[in-house]
Amino acid sequence: MFKSIYIHPLTYLLIIIAMITANFKKIIIYMSLIFVHELGHFLTAKYYRWNTDKIYIYPLGGITRFNDLINKSLKEELIIILMGPLFQIIFFLILVCFKVENIAFFNWTLLLFNLLPIYPLDGGKILNILLACLLPYKTSYIITIHIAFISYFLLFIFIIINYKSLFLFIILISLVFKIMDEYSKRNYYFNKFLLERYLNNYRYKKIKYITTINSMSREKTHFILSDNRVYTEKEILKKYFKL
């Protein structure tokens, strides 16, 4: 498991700064909260037999990456995401029972930050899942990223006005690159979503009639209306990929 953990260089910098300023105990507690949070995602994903790629530890939180199919259960994905904050809260309550000091601010700051609707933070992922229940896959993803940019802009203004911190500014810069990276991959993810639908025999109870593959949704079986006839997903996707 520990081979699957990547610690960002900024995290090492934060630890060094904490050691120099005699705040090593606080940073250990803080990093423990992040680790337990990601452990919640990791263990729940293992329970559902998802393929976990790597756990990334950043100064303001972590990200658990999955090397798995996009067309997985929305319910399972939501539970995996929610278990991160739940594990963190349980760990926080345990620390409180042992009378660990100066933990509440770290816990709630980390938790609230992580639940902001900024993809790929947990809040952004939860938003994407909720939208995917109502909207086509491509539409829900694009809306999620646009909300992420808006939320990030508001967060950036808030922090710049209230906190004159070079370190926080660096964190914000790294976060916006993450959002931009996700946006740049939107077509890759959509094609991956479609290719999975073609290669695997997914069968869902919910049936949806559409006129274009851009309207395809997760956990729905589609029939495409085109040229005055009805096509199956396989037929349309075979033409799309020119197979």
C-alpha cells in the first residue's frame, strides 16, 4: 500500500517549515488527518474491488486516484467519496477523546476545504455524481468543471484578501493547474466512457432514447433515433469508432 502513496514536494516543504518553527507536532497531526481521510477512500474502494492507482498527499488535502472504468456504479462511487470525510471525522473524535489539543481548527478547515465544489476535490466529485444522475455524462462533467473554475475564483479572492500568505498562494496556483488538467482531458474521458460502453455488455434497467451520443448517460441503456430508425448503442458506437 505504501508504495502507492505519493507525497507532493510542497508537502515536504510544509513539514520542513513546521520543524524550523517548532510546529512539528501540529503538522504530524494535520498530515494524519489527511492520511486517514484518504485511507477511507482507499479501503472502501478495495471493499468494492475498485482498482486504486495512487494516493497523492498535498498540503491542503489528498487525492486518491483510481485506475478503473468510468461506467462504475454511481452509488459505489458516492460511498467511496463520502467515506473519506467520515473516516476523518471519526479519527478527529478519537483524537478529541484522547484530549489532543489544537486539532479542531485543522480538522474543520481541511474538511470544509475538501468539500468545496472544486473538481477534483471531494466536493467537486460529489457534485459531478449528483449531476450525472440527472444529466448526460458529457454535460455533467463540463458543468462540474465550470463550477469548479467559478468556485476557485471566489476562493482565490477570499484568500488573497484575508490571508497574505505566499504558501497559500502557491497552493492555489497548484490547484488551478489541477482543474485545468481535468478540463483538458474532457474529450479523453468522454471517449473512454463511450469505448467502455462499446466493449462491455452493460445492461441497465433505465432506458433512454436519444438523438446523439453526446446525450448518453451513466447507468442507462440507450437507443439512438437516427435516419428514421432506432439504433442500439453498439451499432452507433461501432460507426463512431469506425470499427
